[in-house]
Amino acid sequence: MGATVDNFKATHQAAAGLLGQIDSQSGQERADILNSLKDALLAHVGEENSVITEAIGKSDDESFKSAGQSFMDECASIAQTALLPFFDKYSSADAVDSDDFASDFGGIKDALADRIASEEGKFYPELEKLGY
């Protein structure tokens, strides 16, 4: 594996660890972990976009370029329609202890698990072929 892909996978593992901690916490501790997760995910997406943009510029493979752009567009859509609204809604200790939190958090957890599996299974191997 390339160093970049290894770093991306390490970020995924760290995010999974934070997801696991959220279930076992409440109040301000839960809100703090959730905010740490938000910061980590947003930084990760930024890094991915930077690497993918660079890889698209280096690649002559039109299929890869299209897949890379679709990957970034999909990620931006997920962030805008699901992640950011979730994090905004549950930014306080009272909100993360509300009745709605468990259901909403379950949906976010499942969506993140699916996205991580897709990235690691489908797109990261393509980045590795390009030396990332």
C-alpha cells in the first residue's frame, strides 16, 4: 500500500474508534467526541479531495478521472445533505442526550461504515495503482 492510502485507512480506523466511544458516553463528553469526529472527518475529506485532484491531474485514464470526480461529488453531497446537518443538530450536550439522537446516530454510523467500505474496497486500490 502507498503511504497516502495507509494514512487514509488510519483515519478511518480512528473515526471508527470515535464512533464506538460515542455510544458509551453522554452529555458534554458525547458532544465533545462528536465534535472531534466532525473535525476529523472534515479534515479527512479535505485531504482526500486534494489527493484525488492531484491524481486526476496526473492520470491519463479517463475512466479514473471520471470516477475520481464522481467520488468527490458524492462525498460533497453526503457532507452537505447528511453529515453537516447531523453535526449541527447535535452540537450540544442536551441535543446528544435527546430521544432522536440514537436513531439519527445509527443512520450516520451505518452511512459512514458503508462509505468507508466503498472507499477502501473500490477507490483506494485505484489510488494505489497511481502510487498513493
